[in-house]
Amino acid sequence: MPDHHRPPATVRDHTLRLLRELGLTTVFANPGSTEVPFLVDLPDDIDFVLGLHEGSVVGMATGWALARERPALVQLHTTAGLGNAVGALATARVNRAPLVVLVGQQDRRHLAHEPFLAGHLEGLAGDYPVAVHQPVRAQDVPGAVARAHHEAVQGRGPVLVVVCMDDWARPMDPDQPRAAPARVARPLHVAPDDAAATEIAAFLDGARSPALVVGAGADSAPAWRALTDLAERLRAPVFQESFGARAGFPQDHPLFAGHLPAERSRLRAALRGHDAVLVVGAPALRQYIYADGPLVDDGTRVAMVGDDPGEAHRGAADLAVIAPVAAFTAAVAALVDERPDAPAPTSSPAADTGREVPAPPAEGEPLRPAHVLAALAARVGPDTAVVEETPSSRPRLHRLLPARAPLGFLSAAMGGLGFALPAATGLRMAAPTRPVVAVVGDGSALYQVQALWSAARYRVGVLFVVLSNGRYAVMDRLAEHGGGKAPWPDFPEVSLAALARGLGCPAVEVATHTELCRALDEATAGLAERDTPLLLDVTVAPDPDFAP
């Protein structure tokens, strides 16, 4: 039974446990008051080494790290300590010495008033640190320290973590996922006998029910081939990361299991029953709306593979491998055991998988985005590149317009509006024989409507399909889900067709399903050969059941 009299584990407790895991059990320091909460009653297995000046502190840690060929731990005292250490930190960077440097800061609770000893620390050491972290919450300190360890190894230099003195005593949520992997592997050469590939293969072979999660970093023909081979050998379902900017797997493949939800409880439900999850070319596991609880259920282990060190360093995984995605995945696929007798995976009801084609609207009923997307899907080929920027209709687009070829789906990775019109134009310029369709909300289109002039001026044959509902529908839905009333107005008087024509881009206004089908039949015939853009301004009613 739980001990209800035991005080909750603190940020300091979790950090000390992490330091032991990472082998950072010797701390070089010249402490001050902001470091006292961490150092008082230091456990016996953490060795403390005093230096009488910060230059000596960092110099000793540099020699230690170079001799041990792994990071050393340093603790410095706010502005004065970090300022005194800058020269030695510069030397450590040029000497390629990996250091994890904890820098004390004043109490977070009155930091806004700049109390005595508060420091402007982020840029004080210039660009000599590989990275600088200032955790937004006390509970983010252990994850920042873990990332600093991985970054110090990757960047071969010092990484700073600024910690407010009161953070150490704050309680930790036991379900809080650490924003860093437990281990990072960096194979220098990818080969079938590579130790990291062998470990990942064993991770999958040892699982009762493995699953794959893919993302934008796997959007290439070699990566699709390797992932298809791996998934078929394992007979494992393949999920697309939530809010992925590109597709990492053929979404018309029988093993494709849909898009993962971007909220923790639904994410846990989607991955429930899978005891090993390998994330390839994607974060592990990125979310949108915050929710309490772990990312995955107890008993589910997560590993990840990607070529982006920053993505790997912040991934909540047991093991992160930094390696070329296609080559490493192919090596793993060659090592895993085939499972010909494994039952065919079934789609998780929590994942976004349904592809039900809606019936055309009845007489007098408005067009919905799903009607437009279904009609478009019926008329474009598998090599079509779909550039998306319609936030409230994106789930339906995923279901009805699956990516069937590499670069078959493209969206803004950061989520800011104004991407699709210029990106689709540039994509078609670079690939002049590939069909390109941009599906854009009217609110999104307004952010970079000027790109239509360039498309027309340079005769770029993109089909722009604008879903015009005269409002920021996704914002309206978010306000409703938040239980409040939105202060922003609708804008039904805005005409994207008129704006397009004013910029020299041909445009057609569509209000009915018959008009839609006629316009799409004409626009998609010979889409690969088009040498002029066309904008379809389609009046739609907002989706009534959008959920963020």
C-alpha cells in the first residue's frame, strides 16, 4: 500500500536519481546562496569537488570530462559565477569537452521583481555554450538536465541549465513524462550488424504487439520502402504522428492505422495494447492540447529513430537513435524476425482512421468540407501533392485524401498560417510535371493571398481549393470547447475569388455540389500539364463536429 505519510518526491529527488542514471555523480562547484537548496544534505554517493574560483571549477571539470570521455557536472552561482567562468567555458567548447552546467538563479516566486542576485543569464556566456535551457516550470528541470547531457555529448561542449533556487523543493508529478530519452545512441555507420540496429530489432522482436509511429522525417521513397518492409515483417500497425507536416508511410497501405490523437488520454487509448512502440522520423510523442497523465500506458516502452538531434534529445523514449532514417530502418528490417502467423492488426478506434465517403448533400443542404474533399479525392491521382492549410477540416482531409506517394502531403510544421499558397506555388515550380493541389481555408488563404500573383505571373499550374466558410472556424470551435464566447467577428463579405482575380489568378466561385463536380472535372483533367493556376472558391458550412 502507498505510504501516505511520505512526502512527495521533489524536483531535487528526481534530478539526483537522473544524475545517477547518467553517471553525473561528481559535481565541480564554487557555490553561493542560490545553490544551497541543491547542495545541503547531498547524498553520500554524490561527490562534491570545491574550486576556489569558477575558472578552476570549469577547468577541473574539463580535464575530468576529457579523461573520462563523457560529460562532467558543474554548478555555478548566478551572474557572478557564470560571468567568472565564461573564459573557461569558451576553452571547454574549443577543447570539445562535454559539460552539464547548472547555473543557480534567484527564487522564481519573486524573480519578476529582479531581487538581489537575480541574473540575466541566458546570453551571459555568449555563443560558447552548445545550448542554454531555462525551464519554464520547476518540474521541467530533470528533463532539461537530461537533454543537456545528450546535447553536451552531441555538441561536444558545455550546456547550461538555469535553475531557480526554489525549484529544487517543488513536488514532481509521478506521471510527468521526462522531456528527454533515457539513452541516446549515435551509430557512426549504419550496417545490419550495428549495435543500435541490433538493439532496436531485439526491442521489436521481444514485443508481444509492436507498433510503429512515423512522421515527416520519414517522407522519402527509401524510407517508405524500408518502413513498409519492417511493418510487413512484423505485421505491425503503422500510425502517423499527430500534426505531422509530411507523411511517413503510404496511407493507403493495409497496415496504416491512422493519425494519432494530439491529446494524452486519446493517445494512450490509440496505443493501448502495444508493448513496444518504435517512432521513426517523428517526435516521441508530440501533443497539442495539454492533458494530465502519461503519454503511454504502463507496460508500453517507446524507442525512436531520427536524424534530428534536437528532436531526439527531447523525446520521451527509453532509447533514441540518431541515424539516417531510411538506412537505419532498412538495417532493422533485415534483422527482425518475420511474423507470418501474427493476426492482422486492427485499427484503434481512438486513432483517426475512418474513410467513409459522405453522400452528396440533399437538395437545400449546404456543402460541407467533407463533400469537397471526397469529390477532390475521386478525381486526383496517387502522385498528387496535396498542400494543406485548413485547420478545422484537417482530420477529414487526412481520412479522405490519404498520402499515397512521398511528398504526397505537405503542411506547415509550425502551425502558423500563410503557408499553403506560396508553398504549393514553389513546390510546383520545382516539380513542374507533378500535380499539385492546395486545400486551404479562407481564413488561412488571407495570410498570403499575395502568392496568387506570383503563381499567375510565372504560370504555375496549381489548383487552389479554398473552403470558404466566412470565419475562423477552428478558432470558433476552440472557443466553444473552452466554454466561452469568441470576441472576433465572421467575415462573410470577403471573396477569395475576387481577390484572386485582382491578383491576376483565374478563379471560379462554387456554391452547389453540381457546380463543384463540374469545376473539379474541368480543373483536374490534365492537372499535371496545367500552365496556369486556378482558384476554386467553394462556399461551405463549417464542420459541426470538429474536436481540437
